[in-house]
Amino acid sequence: MNRSGLSKAAVLAVCMMISPLLGGDASAADAVCAKPRQMDGFKTCADVDKAEQEGALVLYSPDPEEGSAKLMNAFHQAFPKINTNFIRLQTGALYQKLMTERRAKSYQVDVLQLTDMGFVLDFQKRGGYVQYVSPEMDGYKADNMSTPKGYWTWSSYIMAGLAYNSNLVKPEDAPKSWKDALDPKWSGVINAKTVTSGLQHVAWYELQKLYGDEYFDKLAALQPRGFDSYVQQFDRMISGQDQIAFTAQYSAYLLAKAKGAPVAFVFPTEGLATTPGVMGIVADAPHPNAAQLFMDWFLSETGQKAYDAIMSLNSPRIGAPPPPGGLPLDQVKLLYPTDWQAFLETRPEFAKVWAKVTGTR
Amino acid sequence: MRALLRGVPRFGIAGLLMLLVLLLCASIVLYPVVFIVAESLNVGEPGVFPPEQLSLRNFASISQDVGVLVNTLLVAFGATVMAVVIGFVLAWILTRTNIPGRTRLERLMELPYYMTPLVGAMAWAVLAAPKNGLLNQVWHGIGGRGDLFNIYAPLGIAWVMALFEGTVAFVMISAAMKSMDPSLEESSRVFGAGKLRTALRITLPLVAPGVLSAFVFVFAEMLGAFAAAFVLGIPGRFYVVTTAIWEATQSFPPEYGRAAALGLSLFAAMVVTLTISKLIMRRGAYATITGKAFRPRPIDVGHARWPLLAVAWGYILVSVILPVGALLLTSFQRFATVNLADSVFTVSNYVTAMSTGTLGQAFVNSLILGLSVATIGVPVIGVLTWIIYRSQMPGRTSVEYVLMFPQAVPRLVFGLGLLWAWINIPIPIYGTLWLLGIAYFTVFLPLGLRTMAGVVLQVDRSLEECARVCGASWMHQMRTVSLPLLRPGIAAAWLLIFIASVRELGASIFLMGPQSKVISPAIINAWLSSSSELSAAMAMILTATVFAAVILLFTVARRFSGAREV
């Protein structure tokens, strides 16, 4: 499947869900404010004075701690009067924390990033996002945004294949496809992500469609170790405790390679399991103006450049270059769900299978 | 009312105050418990209170987790035995023998506790991981085959838990030994018993309440231990109840019901252990602080003091020197490699750790919480201990069971209970340090009670009765007799609660908000999502800060007490 297929399916699902709620003219709601203010490197409709008076911004994100800290620092440097803070949890855990807070009417977060479209649609259905049409959204394709736009926007493509320790595995012995990863020679030296990962859910969903449940019985037999983040996966692989990483993030490979680590990446013949990073402003945010200002900065060329330099992810912004050393999106084959709602409903089944694969149950 | 206050000092206000403290503490423990029980029966949408659908299905599904429960009991028991043996041996060496540099060594014994099981586990992963652990690399270097150590195996996990949780046993047992009447040991020696025989036949039974107290406490701590099992168990695909609960609560939709049921199942194991320990304590007369004047005198162990000194230093080596060394080395590596010879060194990990800016506030918050929870908590716990072990107030035994509850359920589950309990009341304390303070006080009630109970049981009732007979008021008796006798217990409880608060992980991980970050979850997050080199640098900064805080604290305390004595 190609990229636009993924996005169109998402848009369709969203339209179906929220159209009864809208009732009126969607295009009016889509409009950017009349006179966006030109800032240093981006445009904004936010009230900058009010944002600075609020003086704080809170982000919830599944990005690694170091990445979120750097992103928040970059924004704080652009707006020194706005102090920044964040909570980092894997996407499933993050969504669950957010739900617990909102159920109790405790509002802590301004901007939310999730890496699982299922959760994004669920949150929108629950009225969790607030609409803000950023002038910077002009730089994004319609199918990378909510309909009507302004509720959420894709901020990255997170892609995963296979990776191996190039000191311990010869290229000719390395797997070429997802199917090759089932070779018994990887028994005990393969790792994967945990059940909380949105990307892992996508990989399971797509591979199950291709190869059925049997694939995961064979994978479980290899006794993969499940880790919370790609950092741990790569850490163990680079240090030689594991030899290959299953659902290895491409961005993690680029970061490790840049450090000079002995690691090689495999683009499986079936395609790369892919999930978007999705950013949106949360309803009842404690700092709504700062949140709008952040969205404008983040979605702009300046913000995306800063983000991609930190995370080595491919930006969905039109004309954005690939991350340093990485391939552009049009040169890779991507695998992702066509129906995100159906995808969301498979989560309990995925959780059950993945508990077996990683040995938690 | 009169019947209720029977046995409580006849001071009406003091009695009422005690009753109030008792009721307040019991309710802050029971309040989250209600939520845990409700969730364990909830088969509807997780985390919705009151539950929409009730059933025993979550308990029935425990049958699928038998393997995890067995793993937990095995590791907890193994770790407890190791910790109590290590604690007893070290306490005996440092309080009852005349090895050189005892006072200083005693201070050093507390270091592993300050290091925290989290940092300890991270360090031992560097030291003894299969294939690339430093100790295994040395072993391969001298021609050894295979791996000498595998820290990811159950024994490795128990070892790390014992090393870094074991200090509690040491503190509890040595407090009991310090308060022991040495004349009994001396009699034994006069009648010709050897030193070892005396230690086993006289010293051990005399400090039995302390040892038993430590055993029960440490066992409960180990059942709910998370950090070591998390850092070391997951890479070894070895899951215990806490790590299974972690996985269950982190996915969406979360399996809260399963987590609560699993947590409550461990409660059953704890009730059995606590009941046995109470039966043993009731059987014997353990009062060893009597009216007779004595000063615990160390035994002259002759030449044996050198091997004993080596044992004490051996513990420091494996619990402090080697782990700190390993972390230090890793924190300067560009990336952890399979071969030490390939290492590229850099200071960039420290630069990154300092510049991310998330650690600073977490340190400050943890220190504020440690100081305030220990300072407010200890007097309250002191009153509770006195009521439970000295007064005749009806129902005091049931209150003890209630107050021990937070220790009997894994901290992660109790943390969830606290989250649901406090997020669902209309007071906006979620996301603030207040909530963490209340949570810490609640979960450390058992720690304080156990530590002080070991000493209270040893103080002969006759001393207090004597004071009362001589006409002293209850207040005067407390001030002049009870409190001075209990001072070692009070000091130990303060220190333990302070450190336990600074390093708390299980409850904080659910309760901290963006504005109330604390240190252990911050390190866990760094460990989960940063390279091991960066986590090592963060762990080194944590360790250095905690050590510095403790040194500062002791210096201030010494000056303060010195000034008062003058």
C-alpha cells in the first residue's frame, strides 16, 4: 500500500465519525485567522502576549526522554518566557494516563503527541482535541491532517524494519524480509518492542494480514525480548547481547549509525511497518495560547527542521528533506493499516499475542 | 468512649489525639484499598469508579499467571534470606565485635541503600550481563569459557535485590543489637561457650524480634520489588508479579483488574507471613532493655577481626565500589560495546544529562519530599507504634494489620490505588507534590512501624511502669524514659523513610505529573528511552547528589546535636 492510501483511509474514518457532530459548513471551520502574525521563521494566529503570560507549556509524548527534552529546550529558546515541561511514556501508557486524568477532570497537558492513529481517532471521538487551524498547516497535505483540519496533524513518519549488529552478523547471513526473521538461528538473540508500542501494533497487524497467526507462533518460538523503546533494542544489539532487532526503527538506525555504532539496517522486501507521529492541542489545556504558539512553531519549517535533527524522522511537511543520511519517503515501501478504526479494535488481540511473543504471560 | 480509651493515658486530650491519629492513618490506608478491591472486581471499562460490571473473573484469571507468582515467591524468598543473612552478619560484625574503623564502616554500610536498587541493577547489568558484562569479559580475558555470571537469571535478580534492599535488614538488626543487654553474652562466655556459639545461642535469640521484623519486612519489600526485576528480569524474559503488572497497566486498554487481583493475591502470602511472625513474637519474652545499667560492649574477636573486616569490606566492594566503577566507566563511553578494547570515551553523556534539564527539578522535588515525609511521618508513626505495642486500646491489632497493608501489596498496585483514590476526590492535588507526600507517608507507614516496633518490643515495660509509679505524668515519662530509650529506633526510622522517599519508584511512577517529577521514575524513563551510557551518566549524577545530600544532612545533624549538648 502507498502513503496516500493510508492517509485517505484515515481521513475517511475521521469524516465518518465526526460529520454528525459538525452539522455546519466545514470549510468555515477550516479557515486560518484573518491576519497571521509573522514570527522568526513561522506564522502564528496565537496571541503571543497571552502565551507568554501563561508562561508554561506541557507536552505529553512517546518520543525518547532525550528527544522531548531537546525539542522543549528548542522551543524555550525561541520563547524564553515560556517554560516547558513534558511527560514521556510509550504511546499506549501515555494514552491510558491521559484518559485517567481526563476522567477525573484533571487537566495537565497542553499538546499531545501520539504514535497510534487508533488512539488519535478515539481521542478525537471523545472530544479530546481542540481545533486550532495553524497558518503553518498550509505546508501539509490534506490527508495528513484531521478533517476539518486543526484537530491533529501528522508530524513524522515512524518507520521500522530489521536491523543487525554488523560485527556479529555478515550481510549475506542477515535477513532480507520479515519472513527471514523467523529463521531459528535468531533464537535467543532477537529483540522487539513491548505491547505498549503503536509501531509494534502496526507491524503485528500488517504481518498478520500477510502471513497469518502462524507467523507469531514461530516468532514466539525464537523467544524475543520485548523492550519499551528503540533505544534499549539498539543498545542491546550494539553491545552484542542481541544480534538482530525486530521492528527496528529506521530513525534509531540513523542515529546509531551517526554515532559510529556497528549496526546495519534491512528494508524488508514486504515493506517498512509505519505509523505516524500525530500532534494536536488538547481540550481544556491549562496553557491554550502557548499550545497554539507551539503548534505553529512545531509545524513550521523551522520547527520541523529542529525536530528532525533531534529525532532523525522523516517529516510529512511538503518539500521537507529526509533526515541526515536517510532515504526520502518516495524511495521506500511502507506498510500500514487501511482502516484505522478496525486497527484500533484489534488491540486486545494484539496484546494477547504479544504477551506470548515476549513471554510476559 | 471510656472503654475505647482504656489503657490510653488518662489525659483526655492526648487520648483523643491518639484516637484521631489512629483513625486518620487507618483511613488514608483503607481509602485507596477500596479502589484496589473495586478494580479487582471490575470487568467493565477499566479505571471507572464505581465499576459498571462486577465479577470474580480477574481472580479466576490468576490461574494463567501461576508461573509469574511462583517466580515472584522464589526470587523474593531467595533475596530475603540473602539480605537477612548479610544484614545479620554485618550488624554483628559492626555492633558486637572490635574490628577497626567500626563507626566509619557502619556509615558505609548504608551506601548501597542510598544507591537504590534501580541504580544497583543498572550497574550490575553492566558488570555481569552475559557476553559483554565487565566481569565476564575479564573471565574471557583470562581464558575462561562461557559466561561466569548471568545477572539476568533469577539468582542474579535476587542477588541485586538482596544487596540493595538488604540494608534495611542491616539497619533494623543493628538497631536491635545496639539496644541489647550484653551481660547475657558475657555470662555465656563466662560459662565457657565459644564466640560463635555465643553469637548463635545468645545473640541471635536476643535479637530475634529485630531479625524477624527485618525478615517479614524485607520479604514483603521483595515481593513488591520492581526496579531490579524490571531492569534485569525483562532482558532475561523472567517476569515476576510486579513486572507482569507493569506490562498489564501500560498497554491500552489497561488490564487494571488483572493487576489489582494479582496484587491482592500477594496480600494473602503476606498475611500468612505476618501472622507467623506475630505468633513467634508472642511466644517469647524479648525485653532485653531492662532497668539494669549497661553499655553494649564489643567482643574482642582477636585475630578473627581481620577476616571479619574483609567480610565488611567485601560487601562494600560488591555493593558500592564495583557498581559505581562500572557505571562510571559506562558513563564515559560513546556507546557500550561488546569488547571493552573497542571503547571510545567521551564526556558528552554528562553534557547531555545536564543539559536536558529534566533531572534538576526531579532532584529538588525528591529531596523536599524526603525531608518533609520523614520529619512529619516519624512522630506520627512513633505515636502509632506506642498505641499498637504499649496501649490497651481495643482493636489495636486489627489497626496494625490495616497499617501494614501498603507493604503487603506490590507498590505498583498500591500506587494505582492511590492514583484512583486521590484523582477521584474534588481536591486538586493530583499532579502536585502534596499527593506524592501523602502517598509516600501511606506507603512508608509499615517501614516506620516495623523499624520502631523492633525497638519498642525490646524496651521492658517495667521501665515505663517504674516512672509512672514514681509519680511521673505520662508526658514526663515519655520525655524522660520512653523517648530516650527509643532514640536509636527513631533515628533509624527517620533515615529509612528519608531515603525510601528520595528513591521511591513504584507509587511515584503513576502519581507524578509534569510539574511534580521525582528522581527514580525520571531515571527509569531515561533508562527506558536513552542509551545505557546516558542512563549511566544520569545514575552517576543521582548517586553523587544523594551521597552529597546525606553527607550534608549528617554534618548538619552532628553540629546541631553537638550544639545542644554544649
